Amino acid sequence: MKAFLADLKRRNALLYWYGVLSFTGAFICILMTQFSDTIVLGINAWIKPAKFFISVAVYCWTMAWIMHYLIAQQKVKVFSKMVLWVMTYELLIITWQAANGRLSHFNTTTIFYRLLFILMGIAISVLADGLVI
């Protein structure tokens, strides 16, 4: 496992460290389930951000591994930075909304929350479109 992590870090340090940060965020969210009784849609509010942190970490490490094989490494660097910015926005909104006992997705209760949700959709669409660079 140590050799795998060292190789992953060598392949794409930015996505490696963002994956580490995301796993750390997941751990914190899982801990928060023990200290918070905030419920959203019948489950502890910290479950959703924990799942997103885990999925972002796995995504980052997967992309770090496979993008090493691409020829256009300059584009890989640009895409890696896109991942960092888009996922940071997504995770901040999801975590902030959970901490306040609100839905992050499909929350149209106010214009502001609707705008946050729309911008999340746009951001992830831009990232997905960046895969074809």
C-alpha cells in the first residue's frame, strides 16, 4: 500500500493530496454523526457530506492514476486544477448545508439556495466537459 500511495503521489501530486484531504473530510463527517443529532430527510445530516467526501477522494485518486498515461500532461494539469476548484465548491456547499440542517441538492426553498444548487450543476457540468479537453 505504501508503494501504491507513493506512486499515486508521483503521478499527480495535486489530486493525491486533494484525495487525502477528502478522506480526512469524510472522517470528520463520520465523527460528526456521533456528536450531532441534526436530521435531514430522516438520516443524520453528516452522512451526505461524508459520502461525497469519500466519492471525491476515490475520484481524485482514480483520475490521478489513469491520467498519468495521457500524452497531453499540460492539459492534465489544467484538468486537475478544475477538479480542485469544482469539488471544493461542491463539498463546501454540501457540508455547509448539512451543518445547518438543510438540503444541498434540489433545495429551492429560497432564491439563494436555488442559485447555489444551479451553480453546483453548472460547475459539475463544466468539469465533466473538461474531460474531453
